[in-house]
Amino acid sequence: MAQEYKLKVDSLDLRNGEKKEVEVEGIEDGKVLLAKIHDEVHAMSPKCTHYGAPLINGILTGSGRLTCPWHGGDVEDAPALDPIAKFPVTEKNGAVYITAEESVIKANRGKGDLSCSVQGQEKVVIVGGGSGSIGALEGLRKNGFKGAITLISREPYLPIDRTKLSKALIADASKLALHDAAWFKGASVETVTDEVTGVDFSAKSVSTKSGKSFPYSKLILASGGTPKKLPLPGFKDLDNIFVLRTVPDVQAILGAVGESKGKNIVVIGSSFIGMEVANALASGNSVTVVGMEKAPLERVMGAEVGSIFKRILEKNGVKFHMEAGVEKATPLSSSATRVGAVHLKDGTKLDADLVILGVGVSPETSYLSESTLKLEKDGSLKTDQHFRLPSLPDVYAIGDIATYPYHGPGGDGTPTRIEHWNVAQNAGRAAAQHIVKPQSQPKAFIPIFWSALGSQLRYCGNTPNGWDGLVLQGKPAENTFAAFYTKGDTVVAVATMQKDPVMSQSAELMRRGKMPSKRELEDGADVLGISVPAELKI
């Protein structure tokens, strides 16, 4: 039952836009965040419900939007799944009080209730069980959709936080679940474990491997990506060569590593998946990364910043062969079926007890191969700004399979496909909003991702039209930096390490067309010193 709790603060005398974290008397470790917006003070949970980031360091915009200092985004939007708690706050007799339940204060989150009893004949079918699907079904219910929702996924578990697979190699699906079964039941979402084999767009029906058909009034395709493999000798035939996309993939990798460790592990690919898994396996094993670029992540981050990540992983024991081409994989001398070595084109032989491929993903749209739907060259689906297919107004595509018009800085509507967990979730919410409120404006968001590379990397923006300049601030040699990627004089992307909340602030400024220019940054402009206005410009 809710009751009054006194706060350890003298008054509610805050400036507009000011935040203050205060303790709650009588509750061990109990705290709330006070924030003044438009002359009114609000009390709320002090931590983001995603990974627990302290919101005192978050960005409070002129519109009252509060963003996570670690991963950006509204604290009640992607990537956070649960709402923060809000508490009535009053000032009387020279003291400040909130009205709350003790359990809610301790939980640091609100009671997100999407319970729904299905009404009417409308039915949304969602193909895929990733973060985009979660964003879509949450967006549908939050926007008031009362129709039936069916989520079809070929993975034998409820939707998971897929980012933790490569970052932490967690092999227990229950520890990765975004929501439990009771949550889906309460939201009246039917979850189906099956593989979609085709879509009849004329009949508006989805068919599955088990022979079932699922009719829809609206369809959201969120089938994600399929890890690429190497079409080289040995890689199709030998055991202990793995990709990393699912919980069974992690289980297989950890099984091959074994509890005693001490394995020779070759990771092919020096982008995010390859670097994350190499870092996760470095302790107790001999890990070698093979990459085609001059430095890891060069395609996205450039060689100068990529070399920082290389140095960090080298300190953790990871070895690198960069600007290298792979020729073949060969078996152990004692087993004709199990990998024993990876051979590079320069003649180098790398002993390998197991090999992990991190060479990218392809859009998983194979189930559409017999339809009349036109796919892009990479197998993705081109959408409008609502993530709707122009030729099929009742069908939406989100996540890894969607190529959408990017209107962030430097984008100018360029068709872009982005393989970020956060982007998929935002796209799902955007599609849901358009289904329920077709006259609404497109959801404006800046792509954000993060990576575990010894220290936490944060990144916002995108470079569909490339970048030609870099402003690097901080102390890169100490792994503390902010990298501003520019196209001409426009900042199109920002990467940071140990500089929170620079990335989150930059993302909010980008949404509003207020990001400082390259010249201003070179002249010493500080993004944290720029106020974030209310109005959006993308």
C-alpha cells in the first residue's frame, strides 16, 4: 500500500531542467530522482530500467524527455523495456514527501501494464522474435491496439536480449529473456514456435513449416539476419566451426571451449561480433582475430579509432592478423572431421581447436523467395519512413531486413539498412504507431549502439553517405575519448568511450539539428555545454 515517505532534501527549489538525486528516509538504499520541467517538479525512479544507468547523468531535454546516459533513447522507449516509476511529490511544513509503495521504490521501475482483452477482428502477425518484434508488440498495446497479436519465431524460447550473446556468452535463455511467459499472456500475445516458410500477400496469410496458416490484417516482418559463412575449403565440412546468433550457438561454443579452457581459438572477422566474442573468450584461452582491414572496425570507426580497440584487446591477450585473407581450414591430424588449423593467404598457419565466424549477416528473407515481392540486392526490403512496404500498405519490415530512408545528419533520406538492436526496436515501435495511428508523424530517432570491448563503446548516428573527417577529443591512449565523424562540416556520427553522457547528448542534439559543426568542435565547442531544445528537426 502506498504511503508518504520523507525525502532527504530541504526543498523543491530547482531550476527548470535541473535534476537532483535524493535519498528516501526509512528505506535502505532508497533513492528518487527529482527533475523540474516547465516549472513543475517531478519525482521518479533514479535508474534506467535497461541496465541500471544513473539517470542523474542522463539528458533532460526542453520537452521533458529524459534519456539514458549510457545507451541513449527515452527512458521509457528503446532500449528500455519497462517504465520508470513516478511518484506524487509534495512540499509541506518545511519538508518534501513522496507517496509510494516501498517495493516500487526498491525495484527502481514502474509497473508496466499492457494487459489487454482482445476485441474486434483486427489481427497483427509478427514474424520473428527479436527486439524489433518486442518493440512492435509493445508499441501496439501502448498505442491502444485491442486486436489479436501473434508472434511467430523459429527460436525455441521467448524473445531475448541478443546483445548479451556475443558480449557475455550467456547460454541460458531464461537469463536473457526480455519478458516472461506471463507477460505475453497478460498482453494477449500468442507466441508460436515455428518456422515461417512463405507469405501469401493476396490472401493475407502466413504459412509455416508445421503446415499451419496464420491470417493477418497487418503483417510485421522482423525475421532478422542469418550469419554469413565462408565459401572456402574446409569451412563447410569441418566440425567446431561456429557462427554466433542464437542461444544454441553460444552453448555449442562454450561446449567446445570446455570448463578447463586452454583452447586455441581463431575468430575470423574484426567487426563487432568478432571483437566482442574474442574479448569474451580471451581469459584462459589463446585467441587470434583475423581481419581484412588495417585495424579492427575500420569500416565504421576508421583506422585511428580502430587501433584503440586493437590495443585494448591486445592487453587482454588477444592476438591479431590484420590485412589478412583466409585461404582454407584443415582438419586435425587425428580427426578428419574436426578443424585443426586456419591457413591464411600469406602462408601463415593458425592452430585452431575451434573457429568462430564473425563475417556479417544477411537479411533473413529466404521465406519470401517464391513471392512476387521485390527484394533489394542484399536481400532486404525497401520501406518508407513508417517502415511500411510501398507496394503492400498492410505489410511492414523492421530490423536487419529493412532498408529505410535515413534522415539523420548527412542522411538526406538515403536508403539505409542498419543492423543495430536499438534501431530494430525503434522501428518496431514506429510501425506499431503507424498501424494504430496512420495519420501520425514518423517516429524520429537517431541510431544508437554499444559494444563491450574492454571498456564500453557508445555510438550514435550513421554514415550512409560516408564520412571524410574526424575530430578526436580526450585521451585515446588511456581509452577515454569522443570521436566526431564528419561529412564536410556536418557531424554525422559520434563514438565515445568513458565519456558519458557525450554520446546521449549528441544523439539528442542530432534529433534537433543542433549538433555543433566540425569547425565549432575544432574551435573547442563542448556538446555537454549546449542546451537541448524541445523541437525536433528530423
